[in-house]
Amino acid sequence: AQIHVGRITTAGFAIGVVAAVALLITQVDAKYVLGSGEGYIAQIPSLAGVGTIAIIMVGKGLAYLFSLGGGLRGGPIFPAMFLGGLMAALLVEIGLAGDEPILIAAGVMASLAVGLALSWTALVITAVVIGLLMGSWLLIPATLIGLVIGRLVGMALDRVPGVGPVPDLA
């Protein structure tokens, strides 16, 4: 594999700008945008406000996009999990959903199932991460529900011209 220094440098600069803007707007630690996300899933409930969660979600999504497109080291799994958890927290904040830890667990799983075409492999990863980081193995049923919903959405997207199918990483 050939390394493109200019592309990597540009991607790194763009990620830094996105993280700086998110930090300036939200006053929340830039680690949520810069880190891979697995260590911060348990901290999602501490993020308060629709605006803060939305800005972190957009910033993390852009950083994720720039990382993958720029050839930076890292993988697709943990950032997708974090983004799924942020989406669930956003739904709770705007009043469309109720129990935040359960929804975060389901959101983490659904994001993996639909975005990365992961299924049972994702269940194991998510169960371990949710169980260890959020401190409750009782959240695993929510991850199963998220898995089913995510797979159904993924299958529906596969039928949309120009969108799918996503390669199976499992």
C-alpha cells in the first residue's frame, strides 16, 4: 500500500480544524471528536443539550469521514459505535425517546449493523463494550433489538439504487 503524505496531512489538518471548532462552540473536551469513541460511550449520558450532542455528532462524523478518506490509521467500528450512541442520546434530548442507557445500547448496535454490515460479530463487540463501559450486562437485550432494526434498515438500503449493498465485514 502506498502512503500519500499530502492526503494524510490534509486529513489530519481538517480533523484538527473540526475538533477546534467543536471545542470552541460546545466547550466540551475535543476527545469526543478526536478519539475513536469506544472509551467515551459510557460518557454519552453526561453530554447535555441538543446543540452540544448535535455538534459533537457532526464533528465526530466529519472526523471519521476525513480519517477514512485520508488514509489515517484506525478502523471503522468504534467511531460508528460512538455515533450510534450519540444519535440515541440526541433522540432522548429532543424528547422522542425515553431511557437513555437502553437507547444508547440499541443505537450502538444499530449503527454497526446498518453502517458496517456487521451482525453477530458486532453483537459480541457491543456486548463487551456496553457491559464493561456502561457497567450493565442487562443492556444486551437492547443491543439485540438494535441489531435487528439495523439489519432491516441495512437490507432496505441495499435495495436503493446507488446506495447498497455494503460489504460484510463480519
